[in-house]
Amino acid sequence: MTGATIAQAIPVAISPILTRIYTPEDFGVLALFMAITSIFGSIASGRYELAIMLPKKDEDAINIFALGFIITSFISFLLLVLVLLFNDYFTKLLNNNEIGIWLYFVPIAVFFTGLYNILNYFNNRKKQYKDLAKANIIKSIVLTIVQLSIGFIKQGASGLISGQIISQFFANTKLLLNIIKDKLLISKISKIKIIALTKRYKDFPKYSLPAGLANVLSQNLTNILISSFYSVATLGFYSFTQRILGTPSSLIGNSIGQVFFQQATKEKQQTGKVINSFNSTVKKLIIIGLPSFGMLFFIVEDLFTFVFGEEWRIAGTYAQIILPLYLIRFISSTVSSINTVFEKQKTSLYMNILLLISSMVSIYVADYLNLSFIDFLSILMIVLSIEYCLFLLYFKKLSQGVFS
């Protein structure tokens, strides 16, 4: 959590500079690129990274890691072929000419994302919390340097997107060193083991993959449609709001969630329940989240205007509308790995499909009724907040062993 806090402070600190050297349209192009890479990155390793924590033997875990690496490489290569063949078609489909050149970089960004996922879980298994923190900090520092340096030299979204790709490379390198230095463990990788573990944990690609895809689609497909139904500038304002609100909450939530996953897995093995880990984690999340989000609600619009410039006041308005959703999601999503602990991949799938359907229905209804973007955000906030509250109630019951 300490590393995550430092890491998120760096890009947030430079945001007032970024808003003065990049336009809302530039942030819109970045949002399109990140939406595409996030969608494919979420399934790049077949979701086998979720199984890395589960085996008792590190020998099995390293073979699952190898399996994830193979799948990630294949998916990235397949995307490269598709982009080379159909770049013009995808550019017209997205209704944004500037994104065309950056589609060629999607495969490498997806590869780095998939690799980070499996590296993250393996380092978490080995309790390399300091190195996970350092990787986050390195990523933020490199992101900052690249985005600022290119932004001052060249107009357009190139600095924003290049920063995302290059920073991910450096973060991956840091985490990869922890694995490749263990030559004995690397030598345990075998084709037979990989095949056996592919079958043993087949429910992860079967259920967690579509569940993870649905979850990412519910967040990122909405961004793609916002660009089409409203404008790339509107997407730029909204994506910047997501960036400012989401970066600290997701980094801190992910850090707490990683520890929760490790502790819950251990408690489940010992007692068959995870109620102690669940209650302790939720209390921490409420103590952190409620005062922070509550205070921000009353000042966020003026704060955005003061910090980022008058042009970005509308982003502050968007932030005020969706703050309650971010608080509820911060708590619920952080403990959602309890589904993985109890191997409830099918339940996770249903939850994420519900989120996806709700998001799509909300934006299509808003478009059909010709509602303003602010009205659409209000509808989306209410619908998704209710669903995340219901999810949290389910997690509570699951932690008590009710549905196990």
C-alpha cells in the first residue's frame, strides 16, 4: 500500500502540467488506446495467472507461469496479424483517424499487460511485496518522464501513449528479475507439467476468462461507445476523471486486494472459511475510503478547476456524479478475489456479465432518449452502485462458508 500510494502520487502530481500541454482530444485518443489494450490484455494469459497462487508447490506455480507466458505470446502475435491486415477497417470502426497509427502498438501493449499479470501474481505468491511496490514506483516515474518530455516536444497523444507502453516495460523487467534469477525453479518447467496443469485449472479460462472479459468490457467498451455517441473530447474529459479518481483507488485497492487474496487463501486452507480476512479487509477499506471520498465529493468540481484549469471544470462535474460509485466499487472489487479463493469462477462470470449488460443498456437507453452525457452518468452511477452493494453482500455470505 505504501508503494502504491507513492506510485499513484507521481502521475497525479503531474496531471496539472499534462492538462496544459495535452488537449481533451489527446486524452480521448489515449482512452481509446487504453480501452482496446485493456480489453485484450485482460484475457492475454487465459486468466491462468489467477491459478498461480493456488498450488502448494512452487514447481506447479512456475509451470502455470510458463503456460500464461505462452498464451500471452500467442494472443499478442495473433493481434499483430489482425492489425496488419485490417488496420484501416478498425480505424473507420472506431471513428478516429489518429488512433490508426497507434493500433500497430496494441499487440506489444497487450503483451506487456499479460506479462505483468502473471509476474504480479507470481511475485505476490512469493510475498515479494517490496518489489511489487518498487515496480509500481518505477512504472510511475518512467510514465511521468516520457509523457512530459514528449509532450513538450510534440503535439498530439504520442507522449501519453508512449509513456504507457515504455513504463510497463520497465515495471515488467523489475518483476521478471525475481523469477529468472532462481535457476533451479526455472529448470522445473516441463511440457508434461504445463499440459497437466492446463487441464487441472481449466475452469479459469472456461469461466474466469469470460468473466474478466465482461468486467473489462463493462468499463472500456463504454468508453469506446462514448467516443462514438458523444465525442472524443467528451471521452477525454471523462477518461481524465477516471484517471484521477481511479488511479489512487485502484492502486491502493489492488495492493490491499493482493494481501487479502494471500491471507484468504491461507485461511481457507486452514479453516474452510475466510470471514476473518474478509472482515478485517473491509474495515480497512471503509476507514480509508469513506473519509477520502466523502470529503472529495463536496470540493471536487472546484478542485478540478483550480488544479487543472478552467477548461477541465466539466471533468470535475463528472467526478462528483460518479464518486459514490467509485467508493462502493473500491470496497467491493478489492475483496472480489474471494470468488477465486472458493473457485467460484462461474459466479464471477455471471456478476461481470450483469455489469456489462447494465453498462451497455444504460448508454444505449441514454442515446435512444437523446439524454445528455451528465444524465447518462447519473443513470450509470445509480445502477452500478446498487449492483456492487449486492455483490459485497454475497461476498460476506461466501466468506462465512454459506455458498461453499
